[in-house]
Amino acid sequence: MSNSMQTHRSALLSDLDGFRVEIDAENERADLILHRPPLNIIRMPQRPQIAAVIDELDQDHRVRVIVIRSEGQHFSSGGEIPGFLEASQEVVSQLHKYVAAPERCSKPVIAAVRGYCFGVGFELSLACDFRIASDTAEFALPEMRIGMIPGSGGSARLEKMVGVSRAKNISMRSIRIKGQQAYDWGIACECVADDQLEEATASLVKELRQFSPLAQRTLKNVLNHSVNSPLEQAMEIEGQAYGRLRGGKDFAEGVASFVEKRRPKFTGE
């Protein structure tokens, strides 16, 4: 990384805007916590900061799993609306690159969602690998109500996830869907009572830590790169990755532990 890029990254990370980071090294977990009460609105400068923090956590050897969550009763009601008029057209057309940081991250990223999850908050959660919804969660892309459309991957990811008909229904009508419906439609991987959200999140973190880090990174990369590919090409991507993992130490350890009927001890190699 050039000196100018390092300086820019240091400036981004020097004074986090509307969120903080907590690292639990014992449980190999990092939490990115939105905290701009009461609605955790995401301001324009916050987006590149969130992306930079996720990039840093991706390189942190203490962290196996990243959790994006919030303080208070709402995940995020969305972006700061006046900020869009203050930013240039070029800037707003590139916002999706910042929000895609959880998807680019090689490690598993979980969004733990309660209350409002609107606009860019919803888009950020959609870029994560897993979404655990509280029964208080409400998901929406309300941009049509102000004469705009989702601009950070919301409609595009949603269409891939639930199909074009449901994506149109949600985004073109700016309707809200509850946590249970999000689970029924496959947007959320779990829907739990609000007082069980933290427990469910910790349980998923613990589960994900049991797997080979190398196989985990590889599979996430395979799925990300094959989602838009024809079936034959997707199978080729998967097959090539499968072949590369064949020579890894984690696979050898996995086979040995299976034969010896013990828990594997993966090293990520």
C-alpha cells in the first residue's frame, strides 16, 4: 500500500462516525456496533469508514467472525437524507462499493437485526453472509417515497435473493416486511424473540468458528463468484476450488479426525 493510501486509511479510522468496534479475542469475534441514537442513521462519511474497518478486521488474526449490530431498539432507519443532495453525482453512484464491504470480506459476516432496518441499513445487512432477525425487525427500501431508488445494492441483491416479483413488491411499493416474513422468504437465516437475539448471534458465531478457516473462505468466494454464473461455469468454479483444497492441511486434519472419531483442530492451512 502506498504512503498516500496508508495516510488516507489512517484518517478514515482515526475518528469513527456513528459506530464503534469491539474485539473479543477469546471468542475470535469482532462487533461493529452502530450507535447514533435513536435511529442509528448512517451519514455519508460513515460509509467509507465502515468499509475501511471491515477491511482491517479481515486482516486481523484475532478475528474469525464479524458481527454488525446496533445499540438501542433499531438497527438503522437508513441514510441521512440531506447528505445525498450535498454529495456529487459521482460520489453517490459509487456508494454501493462501500456497502459491499461485508461481501468482499473473506470472513463470515453476520447482521444481527432488530427494529427498523431501512434503506442503507437494509442494504448493509443484505451484503452480509447471514442475517438473524429479531421478531421486532422491519425491513424496507423506502427510497421511492422521496423520488429515488435504492443505490447501494439493495434492489439488486434482493432480486437475486427472493426473485424479481418479490423484489419489485418490496422496493417499488416501499413496503415493510417483518422479521418472520424475512425468514420465510429466505432473507433472514433465523427469526428469534427480541430477547434472544444476542444469544442466537453468539451461537452462530460459535458454530462458524468450528469449521476450517481456509475452507470457509474458499466456499464464500466460490458462492460469491458463482451466483451470477451459468450452472456449468458455477460447477467449474466449485470444482477448481475443491481441487485446490485437496492439498491443504485442514482437509488432511478433517479426514484424520473423522477416522479417529475426534474433533478436528483446524489451522487455516
